[in-house]
Amino acid sequence: VQLQASGGGLVEAGASLRLSCAASGRTFSTNVMGWFRQAPGKEREFVATISRSGVSKYYADSVKGRFTISRDNAKNTVYLQMNSLKPEDTAVYYCAADTRSPPYYTSDYARDKKTYDYWGQGTQVTVSS
């Protein structure tokens, strides 16, 4: 599986961006997908995750109500719509895939970095104040 993230950029506080992550391979619809981010000097942190069907989603408290994760299994793509951006959202954003397809999808499982076995290269999001 190869993941290609795009859509980052430099915006002012309050603006919106939509990140995309295109995945290769024919098993995309069986993969749990997630977005993580890493700011300079900080650990990579969970942002959002979406189940295989797209019905279940989990968000970090810091982005809940502002960010929306979605997926289009026909296009092998997962999205992260980011609204009301804040300077503290500045980070490199990574998409990730869990290809192991366990029979469960729980919040603790989906939020854990160790769940994901494939990672994209990251896209920079910079929010100025």
C-alpha cells in the first residue's frame, strides 16, 4: 500500500483546508484509515480515524467540531476537511492505513499509532495568526 497525502498549505487563522490521501491497491475499502499530525519538537498525535465503511469516526478532542474525516472507497481516497483553523493546528499531517482488518473497530484501537502499518509522506499545514 502506498499513501500520497496532499492539500496542505499556508493559511490564516480561521481559514479552511481539505487534505486528501490517495491510496494504491485494491484493498482500500478493507482498511481503517487515520490522520495524525506532528508539530516541531512534539510527538506524532492522533487527529481522526474512519472505519472501513465510513460510518464510524473518532476525533481528537482538539479538533472535534472543526475537522471532518471522510472517505470515498471508489476513489481509494480519504479526506480531512479542516475548518476554523488555529495556529496550534500547524503541523505535518500524515495519513495512515491499517491493512490488517481486525473484526473490531474501537476508539482505543483506532487512535493508537501502533495500529497503522502504512504511512504517507506527510503534508505541511501552517496556520498564521
